[in-house]
Amino acid sequence: MNFREFRHRLFGIVLTPLAVFGPFSFIRVWANKLRGVTIKKGVWIGYLAFIDQPPDVKESLVEIHEGVGVGFRNNIFAHDSSPVWRGEKCVFKKVVIEKNVYLGANVTIMPGVRIGEGAVVGACSLVNKDVPPYTVVAGVPAKPIKKIIEKDGKKLVVPLE
Ligand SMILES: CC(C)(COP(=O)(O)OP(=O)(O)OC[C@H]1O[C@@H](n2cnc3c(N)ncnc32)[C@H](O)[C@@H]1OP(=O)(O)O)[C@@H](O)C(=O)NCCC(=O)NCCS
């Protein structure tokens, strides 16, 4: 490991605990941004949420758009290291969480997933497929349970047809 890599890893060792255990959301947001996660305005990140961004990957692997709420103890994964155990390379796939999404507590998001604008993910769900905009999903694996419609200027949560 050369000096540059060492400095990079040291930086990661300091920032990752702050990103996960930081006492306030703004500290967790700031630390995640310094780790390389793309985080837009008005994002709230819950305590113990882990957002994947390996220190040796330059590209931002997780994109979190305006007004997103990331719940307590979430795991947002953008890599799969299982191929490494059979001698292949680690696989990286970008995760995108669009505007005003709400992720409940204990949600796990798998690599490559895109969560559409205004969607809601129920507590303890495993999201392994894209979520359409304004859809409420829940379960392991997560499936649509309700949708969100606009009526008289208000957003309403209604059953699926
Ligand atoms: C997803 C959520 C928003 C749905 O709320 P809701 O619209 O009131 O949904 P309902 O309670 O009417 O449930 C509708 C169905 O989905 C199921 N469901 C709801 N939430 C679920 C979840 N998290 N996982 C699995 N199934 C769930 C219900 O059991 C119900 O199934 P049924 O029709 O077979 O009985 C809510 O359940 C939730 O998980 N909120 C997040 C709370 C949280 O994480 N708080 C801490 C944040 S840090």
C-alpha cells in the first residue's frame, strides 16, 4: 500500500464511523458526502444507517436526491463481493434514490436498484428491484402494497387497484 492509499484509507476509517454513529443527521450527511456519496439538499439520514462507498472507488456509487429520508439502521449496498470468493472481481452497481423518497427503519437496498420519486419503503424491507415512483413497497423481498396519488393538491396513500 503506497502513501496515497494509506491516507485514503485512514480518511475512510475516521469518516465511516462519523457517517454511521454521528450524533446528528447533518453530521452523518456531511461525513457521507466526504466519503464520496452523492447527497443533494434536504436529505435526512437516520442513526446507524450504512451507505456503501468503498474508499478505493472514485465514482459515487450511491446517489440520494433532494428531500430523501433514510431511516434508522438502513443498509444501502452498491457492491456484491460474492464473486471474489470464487476468484472473480467484485461487482459494483450504482444505487439511485430519487426525490422525496422515504425509507423506513431497517431497510436494505441491494446493488443496482433505483427507487422512484416519492416512493415509500416499509420498515424491514429488502429492496432488490427498482421501485416505481409514488409507490409504497414492503416486505422481503419488497413488493408494492399501496400507491400515492394526488387529489385536490394533496398526496393520498391508496390501495392498489
Ligand atoms: C410501509 C408503511 C408506510 C405502510 O403503512 P400503511 O399504509 O398504514 O400500511 P398498512 O398498515 O395499511 O398495511 C398494508 C399491508 O402491508 C403490510 N405491511 C405494512 N408495512 C409492512 C412492512 N414494513 N413490512 C411488511 N409488510 C408490511 C401490512 O401487514 C398490510 O398487509 P395486509 O393487507 O396483508 O394485512 C408502514 O407500515 C411502515 O413500514 N412505516 C415505516 C415506519 C418506520 O420505519 N419508522 C421508523 C423510521 S426511522
